[in-house]
Amino acid sequence: MQSFIESTTQNLDTPNEDIIFSNLSLRLATDLIGDAAFGVNFGLSKPHSVCESMKSANNVNGGGGSGCGSGGDEVSDFINQHIYSTTQLKMDLSGSFSIILGLLAPILQDLFRQILKRIPGTMDWKIERTNRKLSGRLDEIVKKRMEEKNRTSKNFLSLILNARESRTVSENVFSPDYISVVTYEHLLAGSATTSFTLSSIVYLVAGHPDVEKKLLYEIDGFGPHDLTPTAQDLHQSFPYLDQVIKEAMRFYTVSLLVARETSNEVEIGGYLLPKVEVPLEAW
């Protein structure tokens, strides 16, 4: 994590140039989770990254790979489409009409989404097209990784494939389609939520100088700037930072509700959750 943070902060040394922090945090989170999920360094957080396409989402949606990161054209294309898809998840008037409608009349959201995604030029149509490209590119990445003989075990995708090949789990459970879905969910859930939370914290702290002063005092008091905190340090040595993060998450919740369905019957807290068969197409 530290190497990605150091790389990202070098992008801040740009005098006379405004920086969109939400884009910066999305680059950082995508690189970090991408390394954990795919074992690929996308290179988005590097200084003067070639993946400047986030500044022009329409260009990203219309083209192929830009050569960012490593791992081939299919990875470059995939990450460009992922960035576009993530940055278009907006709740303002520039976002998808079906998303906006979902806030006002949730029962109509899916109906209008099904209609609008068939009309060229609409935001729903653009998002639908991007999601299809994402699915295709992700299948290519998984297929290529499955063909590797000497893959590592330091990323989520490789761990799943190794378990599948060692017969630790049933191949029927970890089918190629299911692996693609789970791996991308890992990337999307990690990068989008982390980026949103970081941006919310900066926005809220910027409006409260007293909180900013106390926060900086705690961080600077940890030690020299070149001292990297361990996981235990982060857990124990920054109580005020922990409070600020949790308060920001209380103000701006990434997702009010995340629905889950069980593949096997399970009891949690005295409540019995029945087994639900979910078609793969539902993902």
C-alpha cells in the first residue's frame, strides 16, 4: 500500500494546476485493489500516468487500450472501461436517468433502464455498452491467467484458480463465469468505496479547520515522515483519525443497502436464511 501512496502523492507536485481529488483517489484505490485482485499494477497512480482518460470519460468509452499499466492490451482496455464505468455512477443530472429515477420512484427504475439502454446516445445505453465491454475484457483476463502455468498466489484471482485446479473446491462452483464476476466485484467494491470515502473525508475536513489541525497534529506526532506505520500502528496509534473516518462514513454512506442471497441455508443471530438459487445472469 505504501508504494502506491508514495507514487500517488507525486502527482500533487503540480503547481498552477487544479487536481480533482476524487479522480486521484480512484486511481490510488484502483491500483491498490487491482494488485490485490488481479496481481496487475495498472500504473494509474504513477506521476504523469498515460491513463489521463479519466479527464475525458467520453474518450475512454469510445476507444481501446491506452497502454497504461502492465499485462497487455486486454488489461489496458479493461481498466479504461472500469474507470469510465465508475466515474459515470453519478446521482446528479449528468448521470443515468434511470439512476435518478430510482431515487424518486424505485419501482420504475428497472423498467426505464431496460427501455433507455436500447436507445443510442442515452447515458443508460453508454453504461450498458461499457458493461458489456468490461465483461468481455474480464473474461479474456481470466482465460489468460488460467492458461499460466507458474502463476503466483499473492492475488485474489490466482488464489481462486489455484484452489479450483487443486480440487479444493468444486469446478462447478468456481466456473470461469463465476470467477470473472467475483473478481470484478472485488475490484469494483474495493476501489469505488475506498475512493468515495477518501474524497468525502477530504471534503468534510476541509470545511472544519479545527478538525484538520487536530488530525495533522496526531499524524505528524507519530514520528518522522519517512516512518511507515504498520497495520498495528494504524489500528492503535491514530484514534482521532479513526473517529474522523467513521464520522465521514456516517455523513456520506457509500451504499445504504447491499443485498445478499445465500447459496446454502445458514443461521445468523438466530435468523434462518434459506438457500436461494440465483441464475448467473442475475449478476
